[in-house]
Amino acid sequence: MPRYLYIIFSIMLAIYLALAFVVTAGESDSELCRAMTISIEGADEARQFVSAEELSHELDDLPTRAKGLSMANINTHQLRQKLLAMDKIEDVSVLRYTDGSIHIYAQPIVPVARVFDGKESYYINRIGKRVKASSRYRRNVPVITGSFPASDTTLRVTDLLPLIDRIYSDSLWAGYISMIEVKSPNDIILVPAIREHVINIGSIGNLDDKLDRVLTFYTNVLPHQGWNKYDTISVKWKGQIVATKRHRAVSRMSAAQYDDDESIAISSMLAGDSVAPGRILPGQKAHSERPIPKKQI
């Protein structure tokens, strides 16, 4: 086919499709709505966050009175945006079918963590959307405690998602870590389920290296020293492991107070390049840390 014929054919096809779309849209708008239904998608545990009745109420009960309304008076885009604004909704599709019906498919929020922020408790999804925790539903997801004011962008709760993914995608760590406690961007604490000590990983960087050092400590030190000897294990400094002794036996009722001089450096096990055993940086003494109180939920 000559090139000019191909170009003419393409232009005619584009014009035809545009006219067909206009005509079809006009015919659709002139029709009356025959039904509007709502479906809640996802697994059963996700559906407990929201019901079709709640969504209908959010739309001023439009689904129950939509039958007989002109399609021109039903803005599907606005319906979708209104439902997306709900904290319980992850995503929504509003589809108009050729039989004159409109169907709403709603995906409830998919929580990846539960956050205890002061007196407030809420679930978050991957983009940070929050839904207030309620006794009506409960999801078995990682727990995070800390302060995350909206005005503070230094460390947002969504910044912890790489840490959550790393820990809870590993069966070993997933069964061992019960909570993540954020003291500051450089003092992120992992709380083991056994609650005999806590792990300070510092910031969220170099996670694989830090967790490997903790495993090395568990393998080479704790079997000989005992699980109750240390209150805090810190891997926040590169190539170092610093363990803080506890003053007294483990008490689940109250947290003991400790002095800085009780810190014991275990860094001779994993000394970094140009760092002497028992030192954090060349020429400096090993820094000691105050212990982290156990968080009771």
C-alpha cells in the first residue's frame, strides 16, 4: 500500500473512532440507570474494615436510589474520588456497563503495620494512609511505637517500610521480633518476643550487615554469657557490636536503671577496618548507651 493511502486510512479510522465514542457517550448519558451495586474486594480479613452499607451511606445512599436516574446526572469520577478519600479504602473502580448498570468495586485498606503514636493507634498501608484502630477489627501486622507528627518529615513512619519488609520477609526474624520502637531517626529499637534485651540498629541503613552482626553475637556470645546478662545490644556503629550489662535480673514489671560505665564492647568480634577492638573510632573509647526500657503493649 502506498504511504499516502496508509496515512489517509489512519486519519479516517481516527475520525471514525472519535465519532463513535461521542455517539456512544451521548446515548449512554441519555439512558436511565438500571442499578448501582457495590462489591467489597479482597480477602475476608480485609473486608472487616469496611462494608457495602458504609460505602453506600458515604455516597448519600445513592446506590439505593440510583435506579431510574439519568446517567448524565451520575458522575462516576466524583463517586470514585469521594470513596478514595475514606481512610478505610485502598482503591476503587466505578464502572458503567452497556446494560445501564453501574458497579462499584472497592478494595479495603491493606495494612502493613500498626502504629502506637502517643495515645493514638492506627494502621497504615504502603503509601502511609491511616485508618484508626478499632475493636471492630484486628490485623496481625508488625507493631511500631514512636512519635510521628505530620509536620516532622525527618523520619516518617513509611520510612520504616524497608525495615519491616526485611524483617518480616525472613521467617527467622519474623518469628523473633515482636515490635519496632523508634526513639529517634538514629535510635531504632527492635524488641524481641522474649523481652530479655532489645536491639538498637541505629538508622535504617545497612540492614543486612546489622542483622548479620546480631546473629553473630547470638551465636558466639550469648550461649556462653547467658541471655539475661545484657539489656541492650547495639549495632548502630559500622563494624561494631556493643552490649550493655543489666544491673539486676529481668523484671517485666519495671525497667531497671543503668549507668553508662556498665557498657561492654564486644567489638573485638567484628572490628571494622582501621578500628581497634573495643573502639568505635580510632583513638576513641567505645561509646556506652543508656538502656532502652521495655515497651508494654
